[in-house]
Amino acid sequence: MTEPETIAALKRRFPDLTVSEFRGQTRVVAPPESIHDVLTELKEHLGFDLLIDVTCVDYLNYRGAKDRFGLVYVLTGTETNRRIIVRTFVNDPEPTVPTAVDLWEGANWLEREVWDLFGIRFAGHPDLRRIVLPEPFAAHPLRKDYPLQGRGERHNFPVITRAES
Amino acid sequence: MAIVELPEGVAITRLDKLVSWCRKNSLWPMPFATACCGIELMATGASRHDIARFGAEVFRFSPRQCDLMIVAGRVAMKMLPVLQRIWQQMHEPKWCISMGACASTGGVFDTYSVVQGIDRFIPVDVYTPGCPPRPEQLIRSILDLQEKIQREGTVAGREFDAPSRQRPKRALQP
């Protein structure tokens, strides 16, 4: 199925999607309520059966941004050899998105990473906890309002001198 | 027949020197290789630059069997308690070489998750600059450590009780 056919099929099903294309990369923007249905449609009927990545962008200080967090789902079709990017925008407080784990098992860790670093909850995720940072870490460091050097968590450890070792 | 009067403690200092000589020439490293410096550490242990010829015959991965911990690579804050536990599991006398810029100061990674120098939390004896340090630099640091052991070593490990070794090298700043 070629790209315009995919887009046409999507727009028939979900009339309020925004689609844009730039240099061969197709982007579909869906509202968070229907993101799960869009992903299901893309996976089951339009041949995009491989989830490459789930990531997020924080538009806190971005000129002209309307929403704070932009979630990005990168999908590929293994038989059609096409890529599509699905975006959705969520806001503070309590940014929440339905989980994609029921569609792709690999989304489990990808969504845990987004939760860990950005603080976006995935409703229905079986095991939403931190994956790259230690569990007692109290912030979501890839947000734009978190300083690069951190707030002292990296040096919050006991000192071992020669006397104790 | 002349009787030579030896000053007191000569036997002990001679024994200290002998034991230090033995210890310095059989430093078995515990490779705590977390990142890219680990590759240079492996290269130092390989055949071209061989640290076995300086006595570091085997890289035992058990801390109970080592006396030199070489921290090679950046230490993330998640890894630091592990580093401290390995250090505490090593038997006395033990020394630590901080290899590379990241282990010594955090290197280029001044971020929320990288410890800015392991000497904030572990007593370090020799620092090796470099990113990564060439194997010759690491060998130089091992030789420096050997000189330090020979100069200051005692049988009972009393050099570790010296006041200059008790406080951590840096003030704890975030």
C-alpha cells in the first residue's frame, strides 16, 4: 500500500487526524483519546507491524508550542518497508496516554523509559516503574525544567574513607 | 670482634621494605571497568602492553582475591553503591587506581547521573588522566603506585591509618 493510500485509509476512519509529510517522512498527529485506535488500525489493517520506538519531546520553552509533551511513536512495516511517525500531545498536570503494550510487547520497556525520564503515565501498563534511573530518584530528568547537573542526587551517597574500608 | 649496634626498629623497617616489595610486585587488579576505559584496560592486559610483567598477573573478578581496584570508566550514580560494596569486600591492604577522566572527575559527563569523581566516595591512590589513557599511561600509574607502596608500605598496614589518608579527598559538593 503506498503512502497516500495509507493516509487516505486513516483519514476515512479518523477524520480529525493531521497528516504532514516532509522529505519522505510521514507524520500523523492524533489526539490522545484516539491514539490507541490509530495505532491499532495502523498495526492490524495497514501493515505497520513493528514498533521501533516510543519517545517524547518537551516543548516547555518552545516558541509557538501549544502543548507541553509530544509523544512520538515510530512504526515500520516489515512487509511494506514503510515508516510512519505517529504523534500525540499531552499536557501537565498528570499527562496520561493509553498504553501500547497490548499491541506490541516491546512497548513495555519503551514506555517505562518515557515514564522514567518524562513522567508521562501510561494507563493500563502492567509494570510502570523506573527503568534507567534508580527507584528512589525523585524527578523526571529529561524535562526542560530539570537542571542538567541534577539537584544533588548524584552525590547523595555515604563517603567511605580508609578508616571504614 | 666489633659488635655492631643496630638502631631500634631496623629489623622492622627492613621487614617493611621486604613486604612492600612483595606486595608491590604482585598487585592483582580487580577490574572495575564500566565504560570505554575498560577497553584500554583490556588492551593493557593483553600481549602488546602487558601488565603481567609488572606482577599484575591475573585480573581476578572476585574482590576477595584482589588487592588493586582499577576503576576504569564513568561511574553512574546507580553503580556507585555497587562500587562501594566491591571496595568494602576487598581485603586489606588494598589500593585504588582511578583510570581515566571520568573516574577521576566525571570527565565530559557533568550530568545528573554521573558521579563527578569516585574519590568523593572511595579512597583513591593514583589518578590516571586521559580519555582513555593509553596503556602506557596506565602502566605508568601502576608503576607510580608501586613506588608509593614501596615508599610507604608497612607490614601491618599501618600506613593506611595515617591522618592524611583518613579524610576524603574532596569536600562533598553537589
